[in-house]
Amino acid sequence: MMPSCPEGLCKAAVKNEGRARWFPSQNDSDVPKLFVNNSLNPDSLTPFVPRLNRTVTWYTCGPTVYDACHMGHARAYLTFDILRRIMEDYFHYDVFYQVNITDIDDKIILRARQNKLVADYTEKALEEKDLGAVETYIGTAMAAMRQKLENKVSELKEPLPDGTPSKQIEKREEALKEAQFKEAQFCEVEDAVNSVHRKEDRTIEELITASRDALASQLDKDHGSTVTDRQIYEDHARKFEREFFEDMTALGVREPDVVTRVTEYVPQIVSFIQGIISNGFAYESNGSVYFNTTDFKSKGYDYRKLKPGVETSAEEMAEGEGALGGSGDNEKKHQNDFALWKASKPGEPSWESPWGPGRPGWHIECSVMASDVIGENMDIHGGGVDLMFPHHDNEVAQSEAFHQCCQWVNYFLHAGHLHIKGLKMSKSLKNFITIRQALQEHSPRQLRMMFLMQPWDKPMNYSDQTVDDAKAKEKYFKNFFGSVKSLLRNDFVGERQNYTPADRFLSTTLNSIQAKVHASLLNNFGTFEVIQHLVDLVSETNKYLTGEKPKNLLVKKVAIYLTKMLRILGVVEGSDKIGFGESSSDGGASKEDTIAPFVDAFVDFREQVRGTAKSKGGPGDFLKRCDEVRDETLANLGIRIEDSSDKSIWKMDDPAVIRKEVEEKRRKAAEAAAKKLAAKVDRLTNDLGKAKQASIPISEWFKVGANAEKWGSYDEEGKPLTAKDGTDLSKSQQKAIKKETGNQEKARQKLLKAAGDQGIDKYIDEIEKELAKLKLQL
């Protein structure tokens, strides 16, 4: 049966050379003229038109919950949160958003199984206390891991056949780079293990910790089949699923409308696979079920839609079948066929099916859950660009085979990779930064700003520079909002309200920026351009604020628009009309509870001022009290005081941010004071040396120090008459002695003048005491 076209799609397909057919929507509703990068039609930006009115159905591939989420995951989920917010809050689409949880997968099985095996091995080794046996087993594990890594590098160095497509060559080169990176990482592990071996007091715990990954792999090879309790895998998945949602909440990602788990959909998955078999596109083999890609294409369907025209490589096939695959090639009819259902091996969880005990293949889960919730066609499917093939291509194929339709997904949106030091951030490379680690250093707003400043569909680097750029933008907006709020505290009614050329220029600028922002969002969600447009608006408004008599109402309009746009992008929280707003957990506190900390601060400051006045303190004492209330009391209340030559203004901010700024200011002041103190110590040390030199009278000057070794006899004033060997002085020596005598007499006269009535000895003693005191402060 030939594929049918879902209702609401145009029967005439868009066909570009080398690409699969794409069927646009026939929706005649008045929708925004939004253009997006649709991976199904990537040659140019595609007009986005939902299938039904202004309703957008959207499915995003969720996490495989086998470990903590890292910033690579944040790249995808924050990106789609930003796009979803723009769709809902700016373009006013009704978005129905579904996310899945992959809670059974080869990675989960391996990680949970290996954790169990390492825990059991550690417990047994500590009971038996056989250090030699542990060292021998770990040696075997390390050698096996080394061989595995070396084999992978050698395999990837093998030349590809002539005529291999350039993209496949690029992928092979990237895989080789990653394999070599892993090999270099393992060298560090070997060094760590060897370092433990060299210790005479080494312990079993230290050896296991240093070699954990290699040990886990060896234990899994030897004993993996013995782990049969399904609860082990479920507990592991539930733990990291909860962490995922906690991380998303911390990042400010909106909750999906529907969440679905693979383990809760196994009966529906079995029925779905039976439907594909009935339609003639799948077959059973040795307890597994495979999708027949050849038959699928022969019936008029397109495969592969996202990465067409290329045969599946061995690397891609291995990626699609998972880390626990390997025996499928002998069971499949064609090389490109892929598993819908996997017969479970010992040590793997299993569910009953018509084909025997097994578990779902990787791709089938999304097809089943999205079809169950959204149906035979969806507007948007989102995911990381690394999922394009094999996951998304295979997911589309099996879904269209089940529904017997020509197009299951209308728009594929793929978020670009996050790179760190030139490589994709991933758990397998161990070059990742977890979301929780990132949030210890940076705020959710700063991380969101970082992604907003990059094209959503292109690779980006995670580095100090990208984060610092985001922090700088955040601070720029924050300072602007603080300045605006300070201005708006003034009574504008009592001021002139004429419309000046400066007013007219800022109003025109605002209108221009609004048009540019709208155009950028229509052009593939160009948030990086939007942020720059908003920065430009702030820049022009700051110039206006420094001019003569800025108008409150005009500045307020600008600030409200900026706040609105930043709220749409998820940067602004709360309901404040202007600024970032302050997160609050007061739960509707009373007015007294709200103002109490501020009144307490004022009363405390008042008492300090009164106390200073009563003790007849000077101006410095009062200024000290003012600095204390600024840097301590008000900072802890989230109020920043900014002093200038003519007045001080206040702004609201995160107390932690203000305290950090105060600490940084104090650190710099302390460094400056220490530098000044060190310079003073150097100067006094130099002065002391000069004073001691100058204190020596001429009668003794030529008889001490280096001079004592130069001269033989002296006259009655202590000046040299002969050299050390008894020879008469030369004319040049006599001239030098005369000059040195003059210099010493001048230095001594200067010292006597500086010492005054207290005398030289007392003067030098005072310098020594002051110097000793200063050195104690260093």
C-alpha cells in the first residue's frame, strides 16, 4: 500500500535534488511569517505553518537517564525552552509539548549493572583483604582496557575506500580524534594506578578508585550476566530522572505538558511493532524484530529523510544498535535494517512478547509514545543534532510504516552541539561539566543568556569567554534597569513635559529596534541578533539619560519593552514591569514582615550615627558608618548603593552578587594597601641603610667595611695616607678620597638635620622600630 498524506498537508510535495520529499501544511489561518531551519528541507529556511490553525504539536527527545545531565544536555533543553517560549509568548501559538524519558537502554543497563558489580566486588575484597588478588585482577582489567582502546584507534586509522562521501570521511576523522582523546585520558588513569602501586601503604580502596572504569568493564565482561534483578535498573533510572527534572527547574525550563516513560509503554510498543509487521515492513529473527529498510523504500517511502543518499556505515550501525548489540548482523536480511525489538541476553531486563523475552529497540520508543499522545502527524520534533541519524531517521521510518503515511514529522529542529576544547561535550569522552557544577559557578540567567547569544542550530563553544560575555550582557541590562528605577522615583509631574529632539530620537529608536527584533525572531528565532538589538537600545537610552531632563514616561516605555522581551526569552522572572525582578518565597507575607528588615537596618544605622555623634566622632567616623551600612546591612538585603560626586542612587540586586562585588572591592583594596605597605617597607629599609651609612663620621669612614681593606695608614682626621701595601696614593686615589669625603660629610649633615634634637642614634632607633612594626603587618 502506498503511503497516504495526513490531513492538513499539501498533496504536492516540495522536492529538492538529493533530498526526500517534504509536504508543507495547507493551513490558511493568519499565522506569523516565521521561517525556520527545518532539517527535512535544509537547503533554505522553511516557512513555518502548523497543520491545524494556531495549534503546534511538539515532541522533544528526552534524556537517557543513566547519569547526571551535563551542559551538552542543557544546550538542547534550554534551546528548545527558548524557542517554545518565543512560539507561545511572542507569536502566541498554542503549543502542546511532549517529552519522553528513556528509562531502559543499553547505557542504563551497563551503568546500573557495573555499579552493582563494583559495589559487590569492593565489599568482598575488603572482607577477604587479599591485596595481591585485587592487584592481579585490576592488572588484567587495565591491560584489557588498553588493548580495547588501541584496537579502536587502529581500526579508525584504516583508510576508507575510494569514493567515500566527504561527510563520512569527516565523521571518521572526528571519531578518530575522540578515540585518541580517550586513549590519552587512559594514560592518565594508568599513571594514577601506578602511583597507587608504588605506595607501600596502598589500600584496596585506593586501587579500586583509581582503576574504577577499567575494573567495571572487566567485571561486566566476567559477571554481567549474573545481574538479573530488574529493580536495580529501575532504581538507577528513577534516580537520574529526578535529577534531570530538578536540573531543568533550576535552569528555568518550562515543564512539558506530557511526560512519557519507555518502561510504562512496553505493551503499546509490542502492539506497534506487530502493526509494522502486519504492514509488511518488519520481520522476526531469533527472538528479535528488525525493520526492513529495503522493503520500506520499495513501497514508495523515503529513507533516510534527514541524511539521505548515504549507506549506513559500520560506526553508525553500531551506534544505532547500542553498546550491548553485536550479534544482529547475522540475523538481519539487509545491512541497513535496525532492531525494533531486542531479544534479551542474560544480565539484561526483559519483558514478554510474541517473539520471546526481550526489550524495545532504541528508536521505537519515541515512535510509540509520540504517536499515542500526538497522533499520526506532528508539527515539530526536536532533539540534538547528534540524533539526526540513526535515531531520528529510523524513528521517522518506523512511524510512517506503522501509520502508512508519507510524513510523520513536518519540521525537525536540531540544536547544535556544545563543544569544549574542540570536542563535542559528552559523557563517553569524560569532558563534560554537569549542570549542577555549572550552576555552582554561574546563575541560570547567565547560562540562558549564553545560549541566547548563539545561533540555536549551530555548534557553539563552552568556554570562560562565552560565559563572561553572557555575564557582561546581564550586568549591562541590570545596571540599566537600576538607573531607570532610580529615575522613576522622581516626581515627573513637576517637571517640563515638552517633546524635545532627544525625546523624538529615542522614540524613533525604540520603534526601529522593535521592528528589528520582530524581523530577527521571524528569521529562524535569531535570538543572538535580538540580544544585540536590545543592547543597542540600552546604549541609546543611556545616552539619553545623560542628557538634559530625560522624560520619565519615555524611559519607562523603553524599560517595559526590554523587560517584556527578556521575559519572553526566559531571562526575566517574576511579574515586575521593569527589570529582572526578584525571586520571592515570602508566600504573601504581611506588610510588617516585608518592611521589617529595612526598618531594622535604618534604626540600627540611626543608633550608630547617634553613638558616633555622642562620642564626638569626626567626619571619618561618620563616613565609616555609611560605608558599613552600604557594604554590609543593605548588601545583605539586596540593595546596591552607588555613590557619585553629587549624589547616591540605589538599585535592587541579588544579595549574593552584591556581596561578591563588595568582597572583590575589599580584596582589591587590600591588595592595594599591601602593595603600598610593601613599598613603604622598601622605602624605610632603604632610608635605614642610608641613615646608618651617613651616621659614620669621617674619622671612621675609611676604616670600616670595604674601605678597611683598601688603606694602610691614615692622617689625624682619619683620611688615608697610603694604600694597603704601604705605597703612596696616586693622584686618582687622592681625588677619589676627596670626593668621597665630601659626599659623606654632606650625607651626615643631611642626617643631622633630619634627626634634629633627638640625635642620630635615637633617629635611627625610631626608624628601626617603625620598620619592625610594618613588617609584622605584611
